[in-house]
Amino acid sequence: MILTHSEKSVHHPGGDSVFLHWRPPYIHYPFVDHVLFCPQIFSKTWCGYCKSVKKLFSELNVSYKVIELDEESDGGEIQSTLKEWTGQSIVPNVFIGGKHIGGSDAIMEKHRAGKLVPLLTEAGAIANASAQL
């Protein structure tokens, strides 16, 4: 499988989005050659669970990257590759610090347990460790 260059949106606290060129690797696990520690949400624009995770990350002032698979010409291939690597076929599919975390349930459970903010802080995605909902 060859994944091509494309523009991806990176969310930064304050609501700004910055576009940058990023080529997902087709050998490295998992899609982290450009921004090793930036949390990545593989999402679909219409998915309510994806929207919930993105909303939570925004409320926590997380700097994160979103790949909207339904807007990518190779989104189906990316989703298939993610399933091979993680065993998870659904979105959202979230990575933090280059590690697969899981989907919406896993993110929300980590947040309820008080484990999400420390994980994001350790990955350098939150400047203020006291961020809470």
C-alpha cells in the first residue's frame, strides 16, 4: 500500500487549525513519523463518538491532529491498516504519544479515572497539567 502526501489539519488550543504536509508512513507503526507525540484522532466527520472525543480534547486545550477518514481519498486504506495494526475497525481511533489508546470509550474512561490529562501532559499535548473538565 502506498499512502500519498496530503494536507492534514492540526488543532491547536484557541480553535486555530494549521495545515501542514504530512505523509503517513506505510512501514512505521503507527503514523507517527511527522509528529511523534502529538495526539492523533482518526475520525469521520459524521461520527458522534468522534465529535465527543474532539470536543473533550478541545475543552482540555489539547494540541492534537485530526485525520478525517471520510475526507481522504485513501481513507478506506488507512482505516484498514489501522485495523491490522490495532485490531480496532471503528472510529475514533486515538493515539497519544505514539501509542494506540483506543476509541471513545477508552478515552472517556481514562478521563473519568483521572488518567487522560496526565497521559496528554506527558506527551506534551497539554501545557497546563491542571486542565480539567
